[in-house]
Amino acid sequence: MNLSSWCTVDEALYIAYANEEWRQYSGFSYSESFMKSVSEKRIDHAKHFLSEFKEPKRLYVGKVGDIAEASKTPLKLELYRKREQEIVSKSYKVNGRPVTWNSWRQFNAQAGSPADRKAVFDEFVGKVDSVTPTIKAMFDKSREVERQYGTSPLELYLQLEGLELHQLKDLVKTLGRAAERPFTELLQHYSQQLNGRPAEYYDDLYYFRGKIFEPLDPAFKSYSSVTEPERVLAKLGFPVKRLQTDAEERPGKHTSPVCFGIQIPNDVRLLVRPVKPFTDMESSFHEHGHGMHFISISEDTPYWNKYTIPNGVAEIFSTLIERLMRKKAFLTRQFKVSKEVAEDALQRTRFMELYFLTFYAANSLMKIEFWEENLSMEQANDRYERYTEEFMRMRLPGKYWQLHHVMPDFDLYSPSYMVAAVRAAELERKLENLFGANWWTDKRAGNYIRAVASDGASIKLSRFSKLDTGPYLKPLL
């Protein structure tokens, strides 16, 4: 089988699996046996490539990672089931149903009593032990598979991202330490405003995301979180008809917004689970940024550049579009809100950005060191607790990271959000220099974004990025 034929079959297998996983995340019926069967086929097909080819290098590295991921399919399905069936509160409900891992964010946003939130938080942390063996088995499988090909989860991540370990750790520490002081000051300010007391460990990032923007919700509740991002992308010249967005509430739907590039660039699907009007709008803009990216990748770009995109690249475009919700001019134009409402939104989104940096600094460093030092799950819990205290000045229970929507599911992903945040700010500065402060109204800016995104994984980052933290941190600090 030549390379072209191999790629055709591999894409067909990828599409089959992605479509079924989309059904799973959507809360629709799906077939575990089908997902396992396709995964086995993907493993065999990837092994065939690795035995016959050494180039393209990106595809080779990507297929090593794909074998590890596909090998974990039974465990991933097990974890998904446990989150819905075992990480469940018997005492509390949301939308008339028991609170589960998948509806926890909604409960946090709607719960009237801090005592109720604390009870569910503690209950869920207390149930983490039921999923720990599955999460550990997933990580062990990654180690086992990737060791066979002379690599490791950390090495594979760095290779795909094009980063050195010291460079990644320095970036994470720089961002987390810069944010720590202004974050802790604003944390106490908003905690007093919302709860009349200092912040507690159960006032997590997702609680604040659901509550901090409530004063803004009346100004945004009449706007569709599906329509507004599409309007912006259409103005920039993107073919939004390629995007399918599902913002309906549905039992079993995944807790976190997500974008599926089912068949890039022609079939891209977005899921957003409703929480609150402003939060939903911000989340939807983020996912539409992913969609914008995927539909911009050229039909003619090689197969491996469509489907082996580093996470630190994939998150650039989602972060760029989400950043529009932090611009006064954008908010007043797009949503016709007053300058006072827009200014209030900016202050609140600034706080959430600082929360993001301290929270993800702790997440990222723990996970990097998990692989670097071969930590046990118990050591990882201890390390996580220490880092949350260092960066957030708030000691979270060590097991909390296992309840996160990314930390247990991926070998290493969290640092990519931080890398992408810096690059998105650099890209935004480039767009402003070329097309003005209101670049989102200029189709030439859309053309520039498409040109940057069209190469997929072979993106030329040097066109706009030096991984300079200045343009990102200066407005925050």
C-alpha cells in the first residue's frame, strides 16, 4: 500500500471513530463495541505505517501517539461511564436530575447555597478513588505503548509542539507567578462581593465562570450563543455553513464545550452546554474559533497536517476569537451594551484570565512533572495540592485534578492552553497592526487568519509569534 492509499484508509477510520465519539459527547446513543472495533483497526493500520515508513516525521510521531490513544479506548469508555454513573450526588439535583460529573458546572452556577456547593464538591472529591485506577491504567498504557517506539508521553508532546522542556516550564512559571498577586487580590474582592467571605477551596474556576458574569447576563440573554459567533466569522469571510453547532441542554451531554473536526475542513461540529448567558457566549466564541481554524485548513494540505495539529497550535485560534469578548469596542458594537456594562465585563474577564493562569500553572507543572519524574498517583495528588497553594494561595484537595475535564483524559494538554494564550495575544497584535483596532470587522483580517491557518500542523508561527509573554501579560498586569 502506498502512502496516499494508506492515508485514505486512515482518514476513513478516523472519521468513523470521531463521529461515534461526537454522539457520545452529545448525549446521544452510541456504540461502545463499534468504538472499540474501530480503535483496533486504527491500531493495526497505524502499526502498518510505522513498520513500512519513517517519513513524514510528523505522521510517524503522530501515529505513535494514535496507537497509545486507540489502545486506551476501553479505559476511556470506562472513565466516561464512571463519570456519569459513579461521580453522582445522591442528595442534590440540577434541572430535576441528580448532579453528575457532566452537570457539575451547571449545578455550581445555579446552587443557591455555598453549603450545598461545598457538600457536592466534597462528595465528588470523596468519590475520586472510584476513577483513579482507570485514570492510572490510561497513563500506564501510554507509557507502555510509547516505550515500544523509544519515546514517552512527555517527549512526544514536546516533539509535536516543537518546544524544549526548559522552555515550556519557564513559560508556565513566568505566567503563573506574574498572575499570582493580582489574582489573589481580585479573588478576595469578588469572593466578598459574591459570598460575603474570603474564598474557599470549593470556589473553583468553574464556579466563578458560572457566577462572576451574572450581573452581565441581562444584557446578553437575548443574544444567541450560536448566531453571534457565526455573524462575526461571516463578516470575516469564513464559510460558516460548514459549522454545525449544538447548544441544547441534554442529559449525558459533555460538561465542557468541545469542537470536533470530523472531516477537516468540511465537517466540523461544535457542542456547547448551557450554563449562563455571558458564560455561554464566551464558551461558544472559543469553540467557534476552533471551528474557524478547522474550516480554514486547505483541502490540499497533506493528510498529516490536517489531523496531527499540536494542541498549542489548535488553541491559538479558539483563544483569539474568545478574546473578542474581552474588548470594550467589540462588546458595545456587537451586543449594543453600554460602555459601563462593557467596562464591567472587561474587569470580570480580566479576573477570570488571572484565575486561568494560576489554575493552569498548577495543572501544567504537576502534569509535566508527573511524566518527567514518573510520579505515582498519590505523589501527583500531593504535588498538585502544593502547586495550587503556591500559585493560587488556595490549597485545593490534591485529588481534585482527577475531576478536571482535560487533566485525566490526556497525557499532557494543560500547558497548551498557556502556550496558545501567549500566541493568540501575539496574533491579535499582528492583526491590529495590519488592520486596525477593530480588525474583526475587516475581511482582510479574515484572509490573513486563513492564510496562517491553512497549513494546519505546518503553520508558520514565526509570521506572528516569538512566544513573547509581553503582549499577553501587559494588559493583564
